[in-house]
Amino acid sequence: MRLSFTFSVLLTINFWFILSLAQTNGTTEPPTSTAVTTGTSSTSLLLNSAIGACNCDLTRDNCDVNCCCDPDCSAIDRATFTTCTVATPTNDGSRSCVATGVIFISNTPTYRTIIDNGLFCVYIDNNAARNYYEIPRQVQDNVTFNALASKYRRTFTPQAASVATTTSYYRVGDRLKVIYNDSVVGILSLPKPLFSDICDDNNPALFYVNDVSECNRHIKDFNRECSSFSFLSAGSYFQNIRVAKLPSALNTSGGVVFSNPDDLININVSTSILCIDVSTGFSSPCPYTFAPSPTYHSSNNTCSNVLKELSYDIVTNGTRGIVSLSVTLTLTSLNAANINSTYFRQKFSVSYTNNGNANTFRRSGNPGYVVNQPLLAGKLGTNTANNQVILLGSSSNGLFTVISPTASGSCVRKQINRTPIRFGINMRSGCALRVELNNLTSDCQLIREQIINTLIGAEAPTYVATYGNSAVENISDWVAILRQNVPQTSLNTLTGSSGICPNVVMGIHIQILWAYTGSLANPQAKIIGISTSYDDPQSLAYQCVGVSCQSSSGITQHFEITTTVSFIDVSEKPGSQLRSPPRLEVKMPYDFFYPFLSSSVSCNCNRIIFALVTETAMIYERSYDSIYF
């Protein structure tokens, strides 16, 4: 009884399915058009039709390129087209398939095809409405608008603004709180390049995170921007700024700043302010003790007292916060004629030291070098006890450095700011030497000296540390720098003809040999040799192109000075050594074959034993084959 009832229900469902299918595929035609009201006029759009069949026709009364359906294009125009922008739409829903198990009984004559995968397919689909969007009507009132918006919009709940929790002490990576002019609370900034080389002043300095950045400033008008741009003035980075010892020292409530003056620290200038001489590249103490504002000089179109470098030196005491904060400044002068496209490069840094540990030196590995850490370098000398030690350079902070060009790409003689060589990083650095026709001939010897000083630096090291933690007192942990193709001083007196300077070295190449030492599980990188080789001397010939060559004064020629650094791995992995197989020696008593031989003393027992063993093995092999095969 239950089975019959179930079968009756299935017949009813199947009959309803076939009836609905017949009604869907019937011949009843939908309305052909509808009127869409747009203001005072209405536009009749055909239902179930493709709108915008030629959407590449963007220019009225003109032929659009590669728009084959554009009525403004002639047959001659279409012959020049390489492709058609709009493709003919295809109807991918002309065939619908369902599993044959869905159809239980069908009393109506129906054309159907059964394919291998057991699907029942409808080849003709005359329900065109399901392939087109319904024509929307314009909204004319707020009620309809809000109803549609609430029905179709995606729910978006904005997150509540996170309330900055004030901790009792700074943690690593926290922003340093400062107060400007005793009224505005902010954070200490460390300009860095963001999406380009241009400085972004919104980058914060983070607690206990040492950082160094270099970026460019863009100056368009020296006369107006020299004194108006705050980023050129050193005072804007430390004057009227006080830093909170602890994050809880600055609290804001209702727009009012509550602070304890004893918990705020002034930023002081640590040492005398340095000034860079543009002509020589040397830095020396400035003739003043305060940081002046930039000043424009109309006579030579220069801007003096411009900030070149700034370094924050912060002393901390763990959870007790910041103990002191000092700043080191380096100023220079800008000449509109000497910088490329009025771009000026600045350098910023921040370093942290623990209270009482100001005289620290950062290792480059312990013991072996770590990739991307600077190479330690210095010169052989003696200490106060007259013992041989390695003297670290003061300007380079004990690092091996190479050429670092200015923002305009030019060279600076005996430059102070050089790029340190980092372990495992091959690099090529260079700069452009700019000379005039008259200087190339009259100052040839000076140009040679300037190039050599630029290549080797103001304090050329003679030793490099083999390990990243080599002590200066242990001379055996330092390797001497070998030099090849050293320029001969006897050739430096050569003078050339007009516009030619002979015997000039334009490049230096540094090769560093290193190898892994220690265990394979924890290898340590060690430098075992370093060599510097100079390029072969060449002649600098002045060449001029263009109508400006008619005037020989004021025209500069560019020559590139290059330095390359390459690291060569000479590690030798341990080879696998296997002991030789043991030697089989068979020894039997001298009278073992006595019953078979009349004289066992004179017989070769070892040969007889070998023959017997071989024969026994052959007999065993034949027996094994006969049993299993």
C-alpha cells in the first residue's frame, strides 16, 4: 500500500514537471517592447534584445579604428583594420541537459536523445527571456530608491576606530611620542623614500629600531623655496620638539594635553655642526654653534646652510624609557648650476644605545660573516701600550667602503659619505667626473689625483677582518689587502696636447675570496683573501658635439669612474673516504692434506684451497638451479 502511494506521488510530480516544461516551451510570445520614462520623454526598448551591439562606436560622424560595426566606416576603411573590437555574441545556453533518472514516465511524444553519459538534453530552447536582463526603470522618488538600495546593496559595517592603548613603557617598534611647541602631540619623524626616491616625511622613527635612509628633495625655485621649505632647515627637526621619556608622559583628553615637564626631553646638538666644502668634499666644524636657517644668495644663485645629513642618537634604559636624545648635523650649500634637475639628496638615521654602553661596535657576524653585513676594515698601527693593533677609520666607522655618487651622479673628491661593502653582495658603483676643456689640459695631474682619491677614499684601509667579530688586538684574524696594477707615479708627470689627459686610471676592481669553515650543520663564513686591481691607464680625450662647441668655455665633459666588488666562494666540502675492503687470507695447517699427499710440506696449500672452494660454490649453484628452475 505504501509503495503504491509513493508511486502515485511520483506520477503526479512527473506530470506537473512535464506540464510546466510544455508551458515554458510553448508558443506564447512575451511583450515586444516597453516604455521607459525618462523625464518628459520616453524611449521604447525591445525586450529580450541585445543593447549596445556596437559599443566601440565612440565618435559620431567619424570612423573609429578597428570598429567593424561602425556605420561611419566605409569598405575602404574596414580594409585597413587589423581586427574587430566587438565580437559577435554567442548563445551558450542553447542546450540544456538533465540526468535521465529525473524522468520517470512520459506519456507525451517527446524527442529525446540518450548519450553515453546518461544525460537527457533539450536541443531547442525558446525561452529567450532568460538570456537577457530585465529592463530597469528609472527611480523617480526616495521611497523606491531606498527600497532598491536596501534590497541589493552589500552590507558594510565600518570597523570601530581602534583606541590607542597607552602602555607604561615603550616596546620595540613603538612610535616615539613628541610634543611640538608645547601644544601639538605627534610622533618623531624619520624621512624615507616611499614609492619613489622622493622623501616621505610621514615615516615614523620606531623605538629600538636602528634605521638609515637616503632620499631626494625636489627644488624648483631657489629664490623662493630656499628659506620657505622646512625640510631644508636643520632646526625644523629638533627645535621646539620635546620627546616623551615614556608613552604615558603625554596624555590627551578632550583636546587638552596633560604632561609632566620632567618627563619630556629636549633634543640637543651632540657635537659641533659640520659643514661640507662643495669644492673639496671635506667636512669641517662650522664657524657657528647653532643651526642657522638656509639663506639664499642671489649673486651666485646658491642656498647655504642646507641640511645634508641628520642623525638621531638615542640613549635608553630599558623599561625606564628614553634617557637622552641628541642630534648630529651636517650642512652644505646648494648651487642651482651644480645639481641635476634641482634634485638634492639627504640622509637620515637613528641609532639606539643602552645607558652606559655608548662606546659599542656592531659586529658583522659571530664569528663568521652574515650576508648583507658590512666588511670590517682598518689600518695596521700601534696602541698606547705600543702593541700592534688594527686602527679603525673614524670617517668610515671601521668599514670597507666604495664610491657613493651624489644625487646628481657626480663625484666628490675625498668624499665622506661612501657606500659600505656588504658581505656576499656583488655590486657596481660609479660617479661622473665633470671637467672642462681647459681644465682637462692644465689640471691633468690634479684630475689624476682626484680620481685616485675618489676610488680609494680618504682613509684607504690596508686590512680586512677575516671574521665578523675579529678583535682589533688579534692581528692574525685580519688579512692584508693585496694590490695589483698599482698606477706608476713616474707616469703621472705626463702631459698631453690640448684636450687630452694621458695615463688616467678610471676604475678599481675588488675581489674577495671567502670560504665556509666549521661543521656542515653550522658553517661560518670566513674571508681568506682580498685583492684590489686598477684598470689600465687610458687617455681622457675631450669630445664636443653640437653648436655649443663653438664656445670652449663653460662646456663640461662627463667621464665615468667605476668600482666593482665581487665575492668568490672557494669553500671545499669534505670528501667521503671509505676504507679499503679487508684482505681475505686463508691459512690452513701445513699437514691438512696429509692423507692425500705424500709430502704436504712442499705443496701449495693456498692454491688447492681456492680450487676446492670454487668447485664447491659451482656445485651449490647447479644444485640450486635444479631445485627452483
